[in-house]
Amino acid sequence: MAEKGKSKTDVAARAESKSRTQLCSNCGNKVEVVLAVSPNGKKRMRRVCCGG
């Protein structure tokens, strides 16, 4: 039986991970996430920084 007073997700942990910024392993700067569209129309998220 599940407890009724307990949340299924840990909201504090989700908020902490969302606020934490991702840093580049090469230069240490902030990594920017951009939406890249290929010539055939396929979309994907790319992480852009110093080119590494």
C-alpha cells in the first residue's frame, strides 16, 4: 500500500537539478543547448561550447 501523504516525485531534487548549470569539461564555461535542424528536417538538441 502506498502512503497517501507522500508525493510520488521529489520536487526539491527536481528544482535543484534544474537550477544547476552544466559546465564544459574542456574550458569550464557554461554549455548552451540549442535546437539544430538538419537539411532533411530532423530536429535535435545540441550542446554547444568551445567546439570540443
